[in-house]
Amino acid sequence: MKKKNQRIKKEAPSFWTKEKADYAVNLFLVILLALGITVLLNLHMDSLPQNLQVGSIAPKDIKADQNYEIIDEQSTQKLREQAEASILPVFDFDPTIEIDLVSRIKESFTKGRQIIYDGTTIKAKAAEKEQFKSKLKSEFLTAFGFNLDDESYALFRKYSFHPSMERTLTYLLHRASQFPIIHAVDELNPYADRGIILRRLSFDETIEEEVIKDVSLVLDVNTAKKKIEEISLSSISGFLNLELLDSSVFDVTKNVAQALVKVSMNYNGLETDMRKQRARANVKNTIIKVKRGESIIRSGDRLEPWHLTVIEGIRKELLKTNHIYRFIGLFLFVSLVLFIVFFYAQRYIRRFKPNRKDLVFLGLTLMISLLILRMGVFISTAVRDALPFTIGTNTLYYIIPVASGAMLVRFILNSEAAFIFSVVISLFSGVYLGNSLEMMVYYLIGSVYAAHVVARVDRRSALFRGGLMAGVVNAIILSSLSLISSAAVLSRVEISLLATNMIFGICAGLITPMLVLILSPIAESLFNYTTDIKLLELANLSHPLLKEMLISAPGTYHHSQMVGVLAESGAQAIEANPLVARVGSYYHDIGKMKKAQYFIENQRGENPHDKLAPSMSALIIEAHVKDGLEMAKLHKLPGKIMDMIPEHQGTKLIGYFYNKAKKMEDPALSGRVAEADYRYIGPKPQTKEAGIVMLADAVEAAVRTLQEKSPAKIRTTVEKLVNQHFVDEQLDECDLTLRDIHQIADAFVKILIGMYHQRVEYPEGALISGVPHALGARIHVIQDKVNTNENRSHEQPSQAANISPLFRKKD
């Protein structure tokens, strides 16, 4: 029972599955998008006049729509600058520097006298005396803490570090260090008129401040040394016992004291800046109070600085206090639309299966479309105000190319995504433009049709042709809406306005493809999408890869072209993307160029596989997939096309060499041949187009090798090969239905019968295409080794034929 419970517990599904994680991430992205759209739609566009300058004339009356307390920033800024300028610079004076110097002098001289006293009883050898002298000098200089020249030390040593010398040195140093000493007096010149704040520091961290008006009282290092130099021997004779000491002691002591002078005062920039910031912060804003209905300026009056201050202040207040309720309402509306439309479409619209990358692309495109709308509204308002005549507000809005977003989505993704995008963008646009139903309908129909006209783009000019058609539809929409809303016969003014609206609608259609051409390369680059324009560039037969294939592997080149024709017809039959199928066919076998001679379509004589073991041949054949991927990466082919290189082979069996190996196997010597060693590594086709290319590749190769190419034989071969791929489960991952497979096979048969229809046999000496037999004899294509190529040997083992066929024989 315990084991059973453990097994049940082990098999219990986890609460947090990958599906739930994906759902949570998608939910987060939708919420983030809703927030971004709400912010974009809620940004306030005020009606106050723009580009006003001092001295210009007011274009209209301006009154306060409510009570305002406007900050006069210029006056406030001046007061703050004045407060900041009133702060004196702060300098720190550290008297502890002198105390530390005196302490070191006392300690070193005391230690010197003590060592001499301890050594007076030493009557040792010369070596020991030298050691004693060395110790004395070392310990004295260590305690002294400063470099001392040999002459000064010798003099101090001569008089056994006499206390009078210590007192003299201390006195001289104090006479200089009792004042603040700065590095250079030039540092104080900028403050000579105002003075400075001097902070006296201490060991107990107490600070005393004083304002020094006369900065000349502050000494620099050179001045302090001069003060020591000016001190005479007579003024300090009371400190020296001249009867015991040599008079040269005074000069040496002065030199040492001068050397000990140090900077004791430094500028404290951090403290100064902090005081300036506090001074600025203590200045209160200067407020201008404006009452509701108060006239700020009348039309025609000249603008003064005060007027501009008030107008700009009102504009800032409007931006700052723009209705929180509107924001909440917009957010709820946007979120509801996105949630309902997205999750409904994902659940019930079969082809709407966006991945994470597609969701990000759709969100960014939606934001960009709304930004285009906002910019269009802003420009339209400015143009309307600048025009010398009156024009309807909505008239200028008709030229805004909102439909460019839907056209771009259809150009890159699919019709389902474009339709959903059109619904969402039209709803948001209508709400932004004052809940306008007219604009909502106009943008919805225009966006849907703009997406429709780019369903299949075979050249760049098709975009502009589609844009023109979309513009005409815009004009028809506007005329129909105008007729619906008119209660009587249109007046001349109304007809003129309608004509203007229709012209603007056509212009919007022409601008739309321009934006798509600008944005589509950016989308391709950012999201690694492949558009029809990019595919058309790759379909150009002058592409370097195709030109190289034509030269190095002409048989493979011809085969790829034929596969492209078949794949395109198959894709058209099931409404897949024929351009993707055709371009994928052109590049699916580019890897064969590296070892073209090993593939039957490129051989003109001896087959190199005859000299190789089946396993080695299989490795060479299989390697063309890897080589193809490397070449595709080198030439930066799009992901859609690169994926078809391995997917067109799937996990198929390299049948010819597998069967050959089975015939040659000897279990006693080398073991059994493993089927897995003779299969491609995959993956299987993941898209309908890749599945079509797989079938077209196999069918073209097999039919070309048929000796009898009658319609019945072609149909039988096609159905047999398609059935083998179906039984081998190669098409299980590409969403091809049974109906699709039948339609693809029928399309293949029609094309192949057209390729290989029988021709009239001309007599021996007849002309061939107008060329005499002697100059251009009939060409006979002889296929003598049909089953030696991997791609021409995709048939499964014979037991596959015994399975119920996918196709029924037709009467």
C-alpha cells in the first residue's frame, strides 16, 4: 500500500506546468502593454497657444479655467542663487598638527637623552660603541618622525639633545604654527572681499567656527618659514644656555623648525556645497495665484514675461494633474479589449498562434501605430491653427496613416493577426479621438483592406499599388459616411469638404506603404522575421549561392529549380505561402556543393560510391545537411529558409545504402546493421511549406529517373512516394491535413505531366528548333544508374507498400 501511494504521488502532475507558466508570462505582457497604451493615450494635449515669445502678440484671449497656484520659477531661482551666493567658503584649521609635532619633538629628544644616559657607563670595544651610536640615531629619528640631515643630527648629538635645544625648537615651531597655514595664499584671493569661515578642529571632535574677514591673517608655508627666519637670537636667549652650548645651535634649530612647518588649513568643498544646498532648500517657492475666470491676456495684447510665466505654469499644472479617473478608466478599457480579443482569438481562431516573439512584435507595432496617431493629431492641430481658412477637425485626421500598422502585421505575420490588430487599433483610435464612431469605422475598414492588399507581394511596387487601392477604399468609406449623415441634398460647401476628405483618404493610402517599407527592415532585423521582400531578393537567380551552385553543382541547381516549381504549385493548392516554398526549394540542397560529385545528378561518369562502404557513403550523403546549414549561416539566410535544409530530409532513411549494407552484412564479423545509422537526424518538417518541399524533393527526383513518363506512371509514382512519407510519419509535425496532402499530390501530378508530356518524334534529318541535325543533333538523356543516389532512393523498405495506401485509385 505504501509503494502504491508513493507511485501515485510520483505520477501526480505538478501544479505549475509549462503551459501555466507561458500563460502567466503572456498575461504579464498583456498587462504591461495595456499600461503602456494607457499612458500613451492619456498624455494631455493642451489647447494653450504654442511658441509664444516675449513681445509677440497674443493670438487669442486666455483665461484661467480654474484656480491655479503657479510657481514663479524665475523669481524662485534668483532667490535661490542669491541664497547660495551668500554662503562663505568653509576652511578647516587643524591645530592638532602643531600638537602632534611638539609631541614628536619632546618624545625624540627625551629618548635621545635617555639612551645617552644609559650608555655613559659603557666602556666597550670600538665595535660596540659603533653599534650604540647606530641604535641612538635610529631610535631618535624614528621618534622624531621626519627626515633630518646628518649635520643637524650631529649637532643635536654633540650636545646630548639638551633640553634647551628642545625648548628652542618647540618655541620656534609654535611661533609659526599658531596661525592657520595654507598651501598658497593665492587660494584665498577670490574671497578677499567677503572673507571665509574658519572651523577649528580638535581631538574631542568639537568644532569652533569664526568668520575671518581679513584673509591676510592666514599664512602660507613660505610666509610661516619667513616668520621663523625673522626671530632673532636675542629674543630666545632665555631658552638657551650660551655658556654650555655652541652659538651655531640657533641656526641649526631654525633650519629644522622651518623644515617642520606643515599646512594646517584646507578648503572643505563638501561642507561648503552642503551649506549652499541647505540655503537653496530653505528658499520657499514664489507663488503666483490666479483665480478661475481671471483674464491672463487679451487677444492682440503684447506678451510680457509675466504672461509667459503664468501660461507655462498652467500648462505644467494641467500635465501634472491630468485626471486620475480618466487614467483608471482608460486602463480598464484597454485591458478589457486586449484580454478579450487576445485570448478569444488564441482559443478560437485556428491560425492565430503567436509565439512570445510575435506578441512582443504586435505590442510594439500597436504602440508605434498609436504614437503615429498622436503625432498626426498634434501636427493636424498645428496645421489647422496656421491655415488662413477654416477646415474641419476630422478632415486632417483622415490623412493619418493608422492603417500602416495592420499592413505591416499582415506583411510579416498573417491575415488573422492583421485582422485582430485592425480591430484593436481602430477601437483605441476612436476612443482617443473623443469616442468618435466615424473615425473608428474609417480606421477599421481602412486597416482591414490595407492588410488584404499585401497578402501576396511579388515586388516592391505591389505595396504602392496596394496603398493606392487602400486609398480609394478610404475615399469610398468617407463618401458613404458623409451620405449617411446628410439629411438633405449636399450643398456646394459640403461637396467641397467631401472632395477634400476623399483626397486626404487617398493620400493616407499612399503614405501607408511608405511607412511599411521603412518599418519592415527594422522588424526583420530586430525580430529575425522574413518578409516577402526579403524572399524576393533571395529568389533572384543572381544570388551568390545560386550562381555558385550553377557552376559547381549544375545537376543540383536544375533539380532545385524543378523542386521550386513543384513546391510553389503545391503551396498554392493548399493556400500556404508559395514564395516561402519556392525560395526554400532553391536553397534546400546548397550543402551538396561541397561534394557535388557524390550526388547522382552531378555525375558524368564513374560513381565514387562504388568504391566506398555503404556506411561511409551514408555519412557523406547525410553531411550535405550540415554543410548546407554552415553555408546558410555564412550567407545569412533567414531562419525560415535555413530550417528547410534539415527539415526537407526529416528523419528519413537513406534507403539505397541501407539496403546495400543489409545485403553485405555479416553478423558474425561486424554485427547487425542499425537502421538508425542510416537515417537523417532531423528535425521533421515543422511548417506546411517545409513539408511541401520534402515531398517535392522526393517526387522530382523519382519521376525524373522514370524511363516511362506517362501520366499514369507519374501519378502512381507521386502517390507512392507521398504515401511512403506519410507512413514513415515524416509529416506528423507540420500541420498538413489529409486533404492538404491529396491537393499537393494532385498539383505535383499536373506540373510533372506538363513537364514530361510526349513530343512528336522527328525524322532523322529533320530540323530541331530550326537547327540542322548536323549542327544540333537530338539530345538523349540516358539514366543508367537510377538507384545510386540518396535523394533518388528515398523509398522505404518494401513492407511500406503493403500498408493501406493513402491514395485510392481513381476510376
